[in-house]
Amino acid sequence: MTTPLHYSDVEQAAARIEGAAHRTPVLTSSTFDARAGARVFFKCENYQRMGAFKFRGAYNAIARFTDAQRAAGVLTFSSGNHAQAIALSARLAGIRATIIMPKDAPALKVQATKEYGGEVIFYDRYTENREEIGRRLAEERGMTLIPPYDHPDVICGQGTAAKELFEEAGELDVLLVPLGGGGLLAGSTLAAMGLSPACKVIGVEPEAGNDGQQSLRRGEIVHIGVPDTIADGAMVTHVGEHNFEVIRRRVDDIVTVSDAQLVETMKFFAERMKMVVEPTGCLGAAAALHGVYPVAGKRVGVLISGGNVDLSRFAQLVGA
Ligand SMILES: *Cc1c(COP(=O)(O)O)cnc(C)c1O
């Protein structure tokens, strides 16, 4: 069982992360507006500390640790951005961090995690269960496990990005949110409930892994195999339980975009807005740019979730 989360939990998270997390810019592009036929507000979490919104949830979770938890440290599993977020938040809090990462995680993300002082332990994402490894290590070492999305404090921390967007742009008709395990989507949903109750909240996931869409339609969490997509931040096999509890209550729809549409969107951001956005960070924008979700004539919020992509990989994707 999970306890219901509310907008007030996001407000409390916002107070905790204030001064530690950046208040990221909200940008607009008249070219994008013209193509989408809408007024679009981009919340640019690619400019967040460590390059993605995940700093918000990680910092919020660690900020709530007791002295005993702080003494033993924090442990997590992540294919990238959450790993960096935990490593950086732990360093700021002066506690130890152990991160379980897939062997094939992007080199940039592994390197950054180590640079922030995290101890990295590798696993094989195709044959080993990271949640099991995480639970076993947490028990052996007495460390507190903060998973990448299925945790109330992580969800509420992530919700502070959409909270800031509504505060700056005002009420919106539609909010498009990248979806992996559902931390950002569930948190954004709570923010919309508090600040823009009529706003339609839409999750966007890669076509190759539409488990969220299937779950919303069936009313229960659907598990799939590891999706084959360039959106490495959304390569999850199922949404979290705490996440789905919020998503099923209030998310209006979940749509999917193709890898080709993500690449087109990356190119748009680089060319027109001079921004580096990682493939997963483009999910929400791709849905608006390619008419996957109808936004014509609407005031639309788009969460750009992150910008961490190897430069050579970026060049390879946008250069073709
Ligand atoms: C983790 C991540 C996502 C997905 O977030 P969830 O909370 O797992 O749904 C989207 N974009 C980026 C850049 C991420 O790092």
C-alpha cells in the first residue's frame, strides 16, 4: 500500500531544495510555436545541476535522512542521471554514496558519477536484477536505498520542476512530460493538481517501450522487456507503484514517439535554440512538434528533462 501524495508534499519538497537546486529557465521559440501551432513554454531542466531534473528528487530524499541514515550513506541503482543526482546530492550532504549501474551505461554518465565521488558497481541489465542487487547491498551495508523513481520523496522532488513552470507561465492547457519510471510524470501531476487543475497532463514515452501507455489503459502496471530506444533515460520495463498510484488518478493520456522523431527534435533544439538536449529529454517536445498529441491553439508546457549526452553520440545522432 502507498500513502496518497498531494500538492502540499511538492511544496514541502520545494522548500527543502531551495538554494541547492537551480531554478531553471523557461524558454520559448516562435519557430517551434509556428510549427506546433501553439504557445509552448519549455522548462529547461537540461540546465539543472548535473544536467537533469533528477537532482531535485535525489536532493529532496537525502535532505530527509536521519542522522543514523546519514552515517551509513545512500545506495541506488540507475542507468545514469539518477546516479549522478544521488552522487552529487550525497557529496553536498557530506555522506557516502554507492551506485549500481548497467555495464552499458553512457560513458559520460558513469564518469560524472565517479567524479561526484560515487562508488560505482556494475551489473548486466539483460541478465541481472538491479533491484535485487540493490536490496541485498543496502542490507549488507546498512545504507538507505533511494530508487530512481518509485519513492514518494523522489516523486515530490521531481514535481518541483512543473511547480516552477506553472508559477512562471501561469495555468496551461496541456503539459507534456517525458516518461520512464514515472517520477517526473507523477510529480508533475501533483504540481498540476495544485496550480493548474484544468491542465491536461500527458506522459510521453518511446514507441519501443509503451508500458506506461498499456498500464494506463489497463488500469494496472504492465511489465515489458528492456526497450530498444535511443532514449536511454526511459529504458525501463515498468512504471513504479507509487508513481502509478498518482498517474492513474489524474494523468489524461500517455502517447509515444519514435526514435526518428526524437532525433528531429534534438536537431531542432540544437539548430534553432542552441541547446543540447539528450534523446530522452526530447520526448515531450517531440510529441508537440510531430502532432502526436494535438496542441493546436493551446498553451502548452513541455518539460525538457535533461541534456546529458556524450558529445560524439550527439554528433552522430544530429549529424546524419
Ligand atoms: C530519468 C529521466 C527521465 C524519466 O524520468 P522518470 O521519472 O523515470 O519517468 C526522462 N528524462 C531524463 C533526462 C531522465 O534522466
